[in-house]
Amino acid sequence: MTGLVVFVLVIAGLAGSYFYRQKLVSQIADTDKQIANLEKSRDKVFENKFLTLNKQLALVNQLIDNHQFWSLGLAQIESHAQPQVQFINFSADQEKLTFSALAAGYPVVAHQLASLGADDAITNIKLTNVRSKTDGKIEFTAELSFNKTKFIQPINNGQTK
């Protein structure tokens, strides 16, 4: 008798396991169909455009965060400008500012460089080109290395540091 009870319980357990397995297989098939329907309803072109826009916005945010506030540096250059010096060209990057200028003579060039060198925001001055022009003026090019926190300031959320 106990053998028969054990046999019936085993058969009932196997039958229950079989029906439970069928139920799980059916649920998996239903879930696969739902996933397939969702996949069909997706707008992949829009998603790709959105991802591209997201990447572009991240780059723009990075550019804005690293943008430099140059008017402070240019104002410092202007405050040291000698009256007999005419600036011709400026170019700059994160590390240095290069300018070309005309001066009335060599002493004026020397005074201009000395005036710039007195500014503690300027860490190094390199005179890269000097030549006399036929009109007697001196054309020169100089590279200024600077302390970024004193010469130019990054802008963060519209506020300078």
C-alpha cells in the first residue's frame, strides 16, 4: 500500500512538472511574440538620429565647458600696449598667444616686451621674428606663454571662475 501511494505521488509530481513546463514554454513563446511586435514597432531611423544628436550634444557641452574667456587676456595685452606699437595679427590656443606688430624702432620693441614681461599672468615671451621694413618700422612676432587662471578663464555655466 505505501508503495502504491509513493507511486501515485511520483506520477502526480511528474504530471505536475510536465504541465508546469508546458505553461512556462507557452509564456516564453508569448514573451517572444511581444518582443517581436515591439521590435517591429520601433522607429530605428529616429533612434539612430536621436543617438547621433545625443553624441553631438555631449561634444557641444564639452566644448562649452572648455570655452575660454579671452577678453580678459586681450584687455591685459591692451593695457601693456606701447603707444608706438601697432598690432597686426593675433592667434591663440590653450597654451600661448602669438601676435605680430609694427613698432617705431628697436627700443619700442624692447619696451613692449618688457611691459608684457612685467605681467605675472605672462610666464614666457619668445620673440620669433624681427625685421626692418623699408619705411623704418620694425615688424616683429612674439609668442606669449601664460598662466591660464590669470590670463584667460574657462566659462562654466555663464560664470567665470
